[in-house]
Amino acid sequence: MKKLGNIVIFGDSYSTYEGYIPEGYAAYYSGHREGEPDIFDVKNTWWSRLLAATDSTLIQNNSWSGSTIGYTGYENSDCSHSSSFIFRFEEMLADGFFERNKIDTVFVFGGTNDSWFNAPLGELKFQGIEKSDLFCVLPAISYLAKRLKDELPNARIIFIGNCDIKSEIADAMRSTCEHYGICYVALSEIDKINGHPTDLGMEQICEQVLEGID
């Protein structure tokens, strides 16, 4: 059994479940959606399955439905001080979360909304990144990876790349993970309805993540 210890998840709708994310965050899965895929027991989410399979402990599921890694959200909205993955991580740092909690593994499962919302791609780079760059997807991915590595040097960081996202985003995630020595899991052929994993899709995500963890 692969044990991952204390886990934090940074995610979007795929990783949400009502009542299991911070207050005020938008949830997609709730157990009572109609007409779209829903997961009727939190135990069937990909991450709950993974916790059970690895005998690990979830310290926080920091997932927000519709969120982007970078600062550009739906209809070009500015997410630099709200739902973006980068801002949420910085808020946890400022709050002292990582000083109070020993974290062994960090999952970053995003990029889907950056792709769907057609956020500017920008240029993938590993130095000289400015705040204006973070409104573009590719430098935002690199920036978040470096911040995680710098601030959590003893934690295992795992990026999960969704299937069916823009190739530029998937390639940037892979290149970024290679550059920083981060584990990258590229998903494939996940069962979905309206772009979101079904119960089977959640099982497939868990299985592929477990297989991809080095």
C-alpha cells in the first residue's frame, strides 16, 4: 500500500463535495444534483477512494468549482484575489496553515477551467515571472509549482492533468513537473457527462493516480 500521509488538495469542481471544502467555496458535487453527473456518497469521490486505498489523512480539500490556476476566470474575470489556485495557496500561507499542519503530500488537480474558459496561454517560463504573467495559464502553472516547492520543501507534490484539455496546458504541466522534479499524472479516457466525472470516472481517476504515483 502506498501511504501518502497528511494530504492537501488544490482542485476545481472535480475535487469538490458539498460540506467537505472551505466555507464559501463553490461545490459541484453535492449528492442532490439533477440532470448531470453526481456522486451520491462522498466516499465515491476520487480523493476519498484514494484516502481509503492509501490509509492517508485529508487535512484540507481546498477545491473550488469553476476555479482556475491562473488569475483569469470565466468571461475574463479577475480571480487574483478570490478563487484562483495561486491566491488560495498564498492565503493559506499567510494564515499560517502550513506552520500549524504537517503536510506530506499536495495534490494539484486543475487547468480544466483555464482551458474551458480560454484564458490567455502566455509563455511558459521558469524565472522572471511578474504578476501580470499570472493572468496567463502557462506561467501561472510554473509559478504555482515553484511556490509549492519553495514553501513546502519536504512535501511530495503531485500534479494531475485532466484529459481533453488544451495540449498547450497539458504540455506545460508536464514540462513544469519535469523541471521541478514533481510527479505528474496525465489522465486518459475518464468517463464523464457534461465534462464532469461520473461515479465510474471517479474510480478511473483514483486508479490512474495510484498507478502514476512514483
